[in-house]
Amino acid sequence: SLSNTFQWLTASLFALLLLAATAVPAQAQMEDGELPEIDFSVNLMQSAQVLSVDGLDNTASGFHAARAGLNANVQFSENVSGLLMLESEPNDFGSASGASQFQPQVDFMVMNLQVSEGLTVQAGTPVTGLLNFRGFSDGPAVQGNPLIGNSPADNITAGQGVKLIGSFEEFGFDLTVNKGFGEVLSAPGDAINRGTGLNYIGKVRYTGTEDEIFQVGAGLAFQSGEQGIVFAQGDGENYNLNLPGQAISARNTHAALPAGGVIAQADAKITPDPLDIDLWGGFANDSDVDATAVFGGVGAKVNVSENFYLAGRFTVVNDQSDDLSGDPDETLTRFQGGIGWMIFDRALLKVEGVTQSHGNTGITRPADADNFGGVLTELSFNF
């Protein structure tokens, strides 16, 4: 069929681009030495899990589908740049066709206009969320996260819109206006298509001088219309709980924070050598449905040697709604602990143990997969 032909063509193009990325210099310039400059990078990842879900006889064990990404960072001129990420993410919990087929797609794209030394206007699908410092796993780009899974309260995703980024010597900020992926423009009050409304996100951070060990930041998001805050339910997970015969979504591993009002968060990073410590906390409130949740966490990484580290993370989310106050089922907790070993240059092996506990009510969707535990492994190459 025409659809299959197109899929074969895109897969062939993806393979050729991967080949080109490894065959050309990292900075390919025009013959006359002028811009543009193109930096190619390639991310490859394979992971596996053995997870036990409370209340189910099945053990969610096996290899995840492999992920691959080709990134092109292009400096078109002195003040104009862009980033294009072509990625195949069959384990990123998309549609049935995307989850079952190994095919590339545009996963992320931004266009940057540097309007002054410290100000940049970014358009496309800018990162949307309240994290300032902590590493996050998305697709095959996983080496920035010392563990394998993310936090159940990671308020981050991507959307369609614009962002103003300020980056100065000791502080920075960004202001974002956007919508979620796939949203359509529709008539006011069209709650079915949820195409009305925008997200408004502001963040500010103190980054300090190069030798300082303490950084702190904060952010606030609110929305208009019917869409809701697009990152309130996270950006998918790295735990696969889509068991055969069970009506479980992978997003049941993430806290479903109230999306119709405001979400605020503060975070900090402390880096006394050899430690790297992350702290964050915040709240989400939707006055229209009388829903409030608070969340927070702490993560730490210690570099035992140049090629080996230990890492851990604890996250808690608690529903503050009036009708649930005092019920232990309101609280979701997750403990993660693991190691990372840089086996060879750019080849990272990670092992993680995880346990999550939560009852049947409150901030996550009612599902057996709210309670699970087990072990994961992940091998990734970045070059």
C-alpha cells in the first residue's frame, strides 16, 4: 500500500542519515568556509525490565523495543540556529502503529533567533515544564538522567509554541506560550476537541558563577480555555506496564496532577564534589473542580570514580482534596536506586531498582499498575 511504501522510504532515509552522521565531520561547513555549521549526533538505546505489579499474576518482564535518534544542530548564521531530532521511539507509548513499528519521525524541532547577547526567541516545539536543573530521560536521549525511570512528578513535555530565553552570567529565565501536540484550532467552548486555550509558563533561575556549588530556580504555569496544562500528566515513562489482557496505560505510573488551574514549583541543585544533589517541590491547584496536590523529591548522584557512579531518588505526591483528606491512599511514593558504569567512551550501562506504592484513589488514575517494583537495565550510546 501507499502507506507501507511511505514507511519504507522514511526508514531508508533514516538509515542513510545515520550513515551520513558517522561519515561526515562533526562540523560540516560550506566549501568557502562560511556558515552554516552542522553538528550531527546519534543516540542509541536498549533496555529491559523485570517488574512485578501488585494484584496481577503477570510479571512485566522482557526487552523494551530499541530506540534510536539522529540529531542535527544547525547554525544557519550568526544569530539563527535550529535543532532537529529524528527519532524512532517504539517504546514511547504512542499510537498502536507507532508503538509496534520501527520507523523514524520528527520528535522535536526548535528554531532559535538570538535577538541580543543574552536573549533568544525560540519557536517550534520548545520544552514545556518547570524543571530547571534535573536530568530527564526522553526517547533515546537518556544519559543525562543518572537513573533509568523518571520521577512520577516530572512536570515536563514539549508543545507547539514560542519561548523567550534569557541567559546571563549568573541568572536566567524563560517565558513560554504554547499548546500541546496535535491540538486543533476550534470554536470557543469546544471541549470535545479541546483545541481552545493556551499554556503560559514562566521560570527564573540563579545559576551562579562557574565555581559555585548552589543553584536555585522556580516556575509557574497556568492555562486558558479547555486544554489544560499540557505537562500535568508527564511525558510518558520508562517502565512498560502495558500487559496483555490488562487495561493498563503506561501513564498510570505518573501522577495525574490537576491540570485546569496553576502549577508552581521550586527546585535547586547542589554540587559539592563528588556529589550532585537535586531538590524540588511544588503544588498544583484546579479551583474549578476543587483539586489540589503537592509534590516533592530529592535525588543524589555520587561519582565513585571517573567511570562509575551511584544514584538514588525519592519522590512523593499527595492529594490535598477536601474529600480525601487523611486517607493514606492519597499518597504516591517512589524509591529508585541504581548504578551507572561508563564501560567505554560514550557507552553507558545503567541498572536500577524501583518500587512504587499508591492506593486506589486520588492523584493517579485508578489502576492496578499504581503499585509495582522490580529491576531495569539500560545500555546507551551517544556519539
